[in-house]
Amino acid sequence: MLQNSKMRIYRIYPEDRIDELAAEAGISKLLAKVFLSRGVEDPSLIKKFLNPSISDLHDPFLLAGMDKAVDRILDAIDRKEKVLIYGDYDVDGITSTSILYDFLLSLNADISYFIPDRNTDGYGLSMGAIERLLKGNYSLIITVDCGTTAVSEVDFLNQRGIDIIITDHHQCKDTLPSACALINPAQPDCSYPFKKLSGAGVAYKLIHAMGIALGLEDVHNGYLDLVALGTVADIVPLVDENRIIVKYGLKMMENTKNPGLRTLIESTGLAGKPLNTWSAGFILGPRINAAGRIGDAARGVKLFTTEDLPEAQKIAGELNNENAYRQETEMDILNEAVKYIETHIDLGREKIIVVYGKGWHHGVIGIVASRITERYSRPSIVLSVEDGCARGSGRSVEGLNLFEALEYCKSLLDNYGGHELAAGLTLKEENIEKFREKINEYADMRLSGQDLIPKVFVDVSIEKEDISIESIRELELLAPFGCGNPNPVFEYCNISAGEVKRVGGNRHIRIKFRDGNFCTDAIGFNMGEIADEICNSKVFDVICSLEINRWNDSESIQLNLKDIRINDDFFIDYAFYQSLDRYLNFEEPPLQGLEKARSEKMNLRGPDESLASHQGIGTAKPEKVASIVLDAIGSGKRTAVVTNSLYGIRSFKKMLRMPLAGIKKEMRICYTDSSIFDINGIKVILNPDPETASFEDYDCVIFYGNWLGEAYISKLTQKCRGTEVVLTACEPECARELLEAIPVREDLEAVYRQLKKYRTDTILIDDIFQFAKAVSNNYGMNMNFFKVKKCLEIFEELGLIKCEYSGYLSITVKISESKKVNLADSIVYNRLEGYKEFLGGIFCGLKI
């Protein structure tokens, strides 16, 4: 399971700019790397990002329709008209309604508000709600966080002489409603510099504009705490204006003057603590959402607009209780949905999960959709069916715009709306199966199998020298973190795990990691199930964010784990030495000296006539390999690379981290047997078995190595009929690596001395890798699996020991009586010496 972790996507950045940017921007090299990995190289932009200012907010009158909206609202106030704010039942809608209602109330407007019922009214302007509201004799309705897609509903109001101002931020359909004013930065004719405001952000802009018109230019900033809460909860990108709003709003929230918000913070145990996007989005936000999911969403507006402390305390208590009930209900529906998915849905065929149930609570199906998408790494739509009508919510993944997917299916839908990653919809129960087929038809055109693999984006690779309390404090300057500005994610390789504990009811894990003399704690949320695997392994590569764990006035470094796998080098080394052992068994007797090598031209820098006669075969210099591979991938060729060294593997891993002009390809590493993976992406095959290897399904096969014999490589190229073949030698580094893997006399002495330390004639070696590690530690040398295996073979051939293998890693060694032996009498030793002589010539730069 540890090796089947998330796909790691590495951000590429110009390493030659690190020192210069750090000096110009006055930041550390680590922070400079983070900015470079995110494409930011301008020191002035970095300084502005790290020091956001309220003065950087854009002029609200740049929003299309703003001037008309301000004039109409102020005119309604002057004329004492009855005005209604039509909101929405989520956090963004409730905070939008609250700030606009409070502001208009302060202007002595005749103002009321309405929050639709999630179950009976659904999202946005609905005819049922509008018909009920006609009794209020309103002459002006202002929507917040909804209305952009309500074309027929707006026409209905216009026909009855009711003006409507729409403030919204959702995506627009082809036809826009004929409103008195439409304020939405996403509308086509709006030139506003920032398009990603939340609904609360747009309402905040409306208040700002009215404040300017009334000479109250700072009044809007008194609502930043609620605007920040709505912005975080709606998961809009925390960049540009949203970053400024949330940065200042969170700070204001810590000492908020809003009685309801202060009471809610106190009731959740957050009072007196620094607030961040996590506490706003995952502690406070769900309680506000609970108002609309389980009961009357209007209580959220009451909470944020009341001056009555007992009333605020009462509402806060209700929301806490309803949030707990919401969690239970959510889990019941999730379990039922998962059971349905596992028994009724073919995940190999359907890229979008559509699941439905009778009477599922409308208030929680959006959260359930999020859980399903997270669990199965694909878009999901969860529908609740009642009286022949299905109403639901959807969540998506990168690569599929859910709003556009619903547009594709609009002939089957009664209503829909939303964003790229989240949407709502209603349809007739009888259309559900047709809808499932239609939306998956769209998904097949937009999503590849790779789009459905869980991914983690890595900003920077770090080492222990990069990590300190001071460097993490500097990283915190990047906050607030969230959509569009995620907490930096780092890859930290080759660290050893010590104590491992399950915590939080066994759902999470705590690990003590060590890297030389550097020790740190780590927390892995929802990773409890892999605790045993971590205990059974030692060296890991982790993906994490860096945190300061603050407890009882003390601070310590903590890694927040996002992904963990056995150390790449450790895992590759482990498999390489096994494959190298098998590879030498494939070879004919080794070359007898360099003169024979010269005469037979065995080095693939000048392939022999039998190989060159193969139609479609070509040669290339080592430095051209990268461009050949990238060209093959870029042109869509199914590509295999055959190599015989760790250097070859790591070279290709590095190549595939280069920018590929948007090409998405995955590298699979195979050891000896290449049949375990399909041929999608690029496959690097290490020391393949010439008897079982097959390359007929590939368009291009590249042989990259310093091969030790003609027969082996000739057999492999014969398996490439009809396939483009490129032969190239590795750089001398590859030969050096193979050369150092072959045991010398000192290695033989160390292994034999280690055997004699057991002081018994029969020795059980459970794991040759661990035995090799013990030799390395005891004798200060570089020992590996391959060396130990060959040393034992030589000893057995010379009559010093007898070996009985139990599998590939375990061996029982019986030591014979000590006697003098001559290494020259060992065929294995002589073969290895031949390989050493050949490889030594390559490494020394000898042209063969």
C-alpha cells in the first residue's frame, strides 16, 4: 500500500534563480524556491504578496452594473420602498445576507431578508418562493450569492413591476436575466480585474460602493470578519482581493465586535486562539451550514445581526447540536452510498459516480458528494429522491468542469447551477439512468484514466538543513492558505522512522522521524491503517507541509504528512540488485579482456552488424537520449526504455520531471518482468528477461546502458520486430555504478569475517539485505545484496560453505572447515573479474 500512494507531480522551477531572487526579495532560499515553483519571479510581486494591504482592493465601481445598483438602492431608501434581500442557505449566502442587511438597516432602509429552505425551495430564486414573497409588496429585491441563472424567474418579477438587482459570483449561462442591475465579476461584459470573488465578497463590494456614494468610505471594512468567513467557506481562490479580505478578516475575527460571531467562536473553544482558514472553514463554517442543512438557515442571519447576547448564545447552542446531528446523518448516508457504489457501479467504466437514495437528507448530500469524490478520486453526484423528483449536489476533480458537464446534460435536467468543481441540480427520477449515461459520455470525452489517479503537487524537495522554527515562521507569511494558495508541500526523502503510534481512535498516526542528528515528529491524519507497514519498514520518502506545533508555551517542528512511501532509492536499490543478479545469468561467458572487446565492438556506442541490420534500428549519443524520449512521449508513442543501471533509472526519472508542454505521462519502473503494468505512459525496464520480454506493442524502444555481452542485447532486439529501436550507451557514470557493485577481495574478506562472527557452523540469514547492511556498518564499507550473493557463491564454489536458499532473500549457510583457497579457482570470481576489466575500460573513457 505504501508503494501505491498518490501520484506525485513536481513543480519545475529555474534553480539558477534561487540565490538571486532570495537576495532581491529579502527572503530565504527556501521561500524563494516556493515562489519560483509557483511561477513568481518578480521581487516586487513577492513583497506585495507577503504584505497585502487594504489599499490594494479594487474600485468597486469597476464591476459592471454597480453604478445602476447603487443608484437604485439609494433611491429606494429615499422613497421608503420595501426592499427584500434574497439570500442563500450556505455560509457564503448567510454572511452575504447578514452584512448587506445590517448595512441597509443602518441607513434606515425598510429592509427584510429571505433565506430559501434547502428542502422545499432549493437553490437560488425559485418560483414557489417568489410567489410566496409577492404578498410582502416589495418593490425591489436584491439577491446575494444567487440569481445569475434565474432568467425566467426574473422575467416573472419584471412582469409584476418588481425591480431586481442580482449580486452573484457563479458561472453564467448563455442567456443572462433581464435584471435592473447584474453585478457578477464572472459575467462576459465585466472588466473587473478580479473574477473570483465569493458571494460575500460581491456583497462587500456593493457596501463599499454605497459607502463611497454616501461619503462613508471605510464603513465596508467593519464587515471583513463575516466576509472572510463566507469567502473561506465557499472555497474560492485565496489570491488577489480574496487574500486581502481573508488576511485582514481573520485577524478581525479574533477580536470581533459582532456578538453572534463572538458567541459562536467561544462555543467552539476557539476564543483566545489564533484563527486561520482551517478553523474558519472546518470549525465555524460547518456550524453555520448546519442551520440550513438541518433546520432554518435564517437563524444564521439572526445570529450575525442580533445585538441580544442571550439570543446569540441560544442560536449558537442550537447550531452546535445540529452540526453533531448533521455528522451522524452524513455518515449514515455515506455508508449507504458506498455500499451502493461497491455493488452497483462499474468504476472501470463510469468516470463520474451518480448515486441516489430515497429520502436522503438534502442538507448533507453535498458533503457526502465531497467524501465520495475524495474516496474514489473522481467526480460524483449524489441525489435525494422524493415524490418522483431527484435533487442533488455534485463535486468534481481537476480536469472536469462540472458546470459544463451539466450543460451537456441540460435536456435531462429541470434546473442546475454552480462552479467548475461544485454544482447543484434537479431532475425527474425517471431521467436518472439516462443522466448517468449522458454525463459519463461527457466524462469519456474530457477525462483520461490518469485524471482519476489521486495526485499531490510538490512545491520543493527539502533537506534537514532547510527545516527550522525560523524557516517555518517565514513560510507562515504565505498564509492565509486555501484554494489557489495552498500550504507549501514538500518532499523530504531518505528519512528513518522510529516510534509509530496510532492516535485519535486509531484513525491517525504519529511518527518520530530521524535524519542523521535531526529528529522531528510527524502527524498523519487518516493514515492509521498503514501504521503496521511503517513499523515493518525503515526508510521513507514523505510528502508533507511544515508546521510549528504550539503547546503549553512551547514550540516544536512537526511534519503534517500528505503521503508516505518507502524511500525511492531504497526501494529501487532493493529491486536493482536482485535484477542485476538475474541479468548476469542471462549473459554468455564474459568478455576475456579489453582486446577482445575492441575486436568484437561489443559496446553499443558502435553496435555490431547483426544489430545494425535490424530494420528500424538507430543509434544515438548519450546526451541525445533526453530529447529522443521527450519527443517520443510528446508525439504519443508508446515508449519503453531498457536499461541495466540505477543511473539509467534515475536519469529518466529526472527527465520526466522536466516541463513537457502540458503532456501528462507516468513512468513505471519494471524489474526483469515487464508484464505487470499496461503500456500506458513510459515504461522503464531494468534488466529484462530475454526469454519472456515482449516489445511488439511498443512504438519505440530505447536501449540505454553499457551492456556486458552481445548475446543478451541481440536477443532483446529480436523481440522488437516492427518497432523503432534506438541504441545508446550510458554515460561513464553508469559503468562506474556497475563496477562498484562487483565485489573485490576486501569485500570477500569482510563477508567471510561477518559469517565467522556468528560462532556457529550453521547460520540462518533471514534477509540478505539486512546482512549486507550489517557488513557495511561493521567494516565501514559499501556492501549490497549483489555483493553478498556473489561472495557466497564464490565461497561455495571454493568449498568454504554450503548454501540452502529459502526463497530469494533467505539463506542457510553451513560453514565447512577452514582451508586455504585460491580465488583464481572460482569461475564466478573470474567472470566478475572479466566484467570489472570491461567496465573499467568504459569508465576510464576508453573508446571500444
